[in-house]
Amino acid sequence: MIQRKPARAIPIRLLETRPTAEPGALKFHAPLPLSLYLHIPWCVRKCPYCDFNSYALRDKLPEADYIAALIADLESALPLVWGRRIVSVFIGGGTPSLLSAVALDTLLAAVRARLPLVYDAEITLEANPGAALADKFAAFRDAGVNRLSLGVQSFDPTHLEALGRIHNARQARRAADLAARHFDNFNLDLMYGLPGQTVAQALADVELALTCAPSHLSCYQLTIEPDTAFAVSPPSLPDPDRCADMQNAIEARLGEAGFVHYETSAFARAGSQCRHNLNYWTFGDYLGIGAGAHGKLTLPTGTACEVRRQARWKQPKQYLDGVAAGQPLQEEFSVRAGDLPFEFMMNAMRLTEGFDAALFETRTAQPLTVVEPILRRAQNDGLLIRDAERIAPTRRGQRFLNRLLEMFLV
């Protein structure tokens, strides 16, 4: 089974450093959609399952210094994106809701002053119930946030304790109610496959979430990731068959409730799919700003283009020092043309309805014929379906997505 991740700005793992793409190999006929990701790396406490670039806040949040660094970092990146409009902004972490409303307003004002946003740009902020205050949600909305993503994970006190969350069940419900009051478009993150969890308990979390009337739900399975506290001391998790039963039950219940299962772990009411994440899954471009932020940019090189990946300094102090020295990047490299088909499929195959066949060439600057033998083999194995216009994973392909993707590693 595919390992689940939340529907959020997911850090893309860096490939090893490789030489610049072959000159003239990539010719894109139109600019790719561009998103902006802003990373806030601090949390009140690091959750034992979390492998994102986040750090427990030991002292006072260095808010002013960090916001200034984000703005300076963005300034330095502007020459790479001149003339391109931003379709979405995602402020992730960590726990961005630790920021004051004044700091967030300063940050978003700086973004708008430096980058043209489309008129209806989606602007998402991640928040945690334990770090949410009633007056903050209203102020975040006034600052320009139009979509909230709330990390509830569970409404069950036993499971919240097992996950090391700082909020309790009452706070989770109150935060969800506040999100509904202040935002027309908001997401709730839920986890299943938790220590000791039954199918009925997983469904109970979904039922409680539905009473909060979210426009979007992320439901993903707890997995033990390397370099986490759970990896050092693993809890006892439900067996794979029970997790599969939870997954099937959740998908069926959300389908009954009118939610479209549009991505591996994402469900939305009509018109409420996360545009920022959709840009990832359709292999658009994104500029990553902040400690440990990753980016993918398609850049002109004479008469052709190259696809460049960037990674900012991971540790907050390293990042602040790097920005101060005019060197926010820890690593930067061009992706070889031959690696783009796999990278495209690694994203696009997460979409349950698949992708328009023409999108492959639009986003990789290569004809679909380069992967034609693999597509035929995957189709013969029952992992995908296709016609003249669309390519999509089958139900089996969704369940065994890692196996499907490995076929494109050539």
C-alpha cells in the first residue's frame, strides 16, 4: 500500500546532485503555473510521528527576525520569477498559527508588493488547535488568508495522547468550529491507523469532522517515518488489513457525504480542491521560501529551458545566517531531462482521476512516447487505464501506487 501523507505543502525529497540538463533539450511552449510556499519551522512541541522540518520552540519565537529573513529571501529570488503570476500561496510548517496577526499581515503585504497574484489566488495557512486563539482566526482572515488547514488528527482523547498532540478533544472541536465561523474554505487533517484504533473509532472521527462542515478533508494513514521519535520507539499499530478496512470505510462514508476523493489522501466538496496541492500534483512550478523549503522552477536558458530544484538551509539558525550573508540556498541543481518523466508520474499518479494525456508534454517538454512502453505494461498489469485523452490509476493502481511508480524508474 502507498504510504499516506497529509494534503499540504509536502517537501519533495532532493535527488542527488546532478549535472545541468542537456543544452536545448527542454523547450516549453508556455510558462507553467507558479505557486509560493512559505515555511514557518517552529512548533510548541514536536510530534513523535512528524518527519517535517519542524522544531520545538525553546524560547521566544524570533518572529521579527524570521519575517524579515523571509522577505529578504523572497527579494533575492525575484529575478527567477519575473513576470510570472502566483496562483496560490501556502504558509506551512511547523505551526504557522504561532505567528502573530501583525507578523502574518506584514508577510502577506510584502508578498503582494513583490509578486503579482491572480485575482482569486488561494492563500492557505496551517494551524493547530493547541496554538489557535479565537481572535487570531479573524485577524488571519483579515490579513488575506482565505483558506485554513487545521491539524486536528483526531477527536478522540486517547488517540490524541498517543500522537503526542498538545490539544485535547474539546480544543479540537472548538478550533474546527472557529474555522467554520471565519473561513468559507477550510480543511481538517485526520489520521487513521492509530495505536489501538478500530474501524468504528476511525469513522467516529470522520463523523465528528463532518458535523463541522469542512469544505475539504485530508485523511491519511499513520506511518512510521525514519528520524522520528516513533521510529526509535514504535507504537503498536493496527495490522495492514484493518488499516485497509478503515481506508475503505472512510472513502465510502465521505463519498456518501458528497466529497470527491480527488487525490491519494484528499477529499473535497465540489470546487474546493486545494489548488496549491493540485499544482504540485500536476507538476507545476513552486518557489519555496523559508528554512528547509524546497522549490521547483522552470527557467529559460537561452533558447531552451531547464528545470531547477532548490533547497534552503534546513536549520532555522543556518537559514537566518544564510539569508543575512546573501546565501539562502543550501543546494541547487538542474534536473536531467531523463528524470522528468518519473518526477511527473510521481506527482500526477496521486490524482484519482488521473491527468490529461497532453499534460505530460506540457510539463516535461517531452512526448508521451518516451513512456509508452511503461504505460502499456502498467495497463496490462491492471494498474492504470487510458484512452486518447486521459491516463489514470485504476483502483488497484491507487492501492499499490508505489509499485506503479517504480515502473517509471528507468
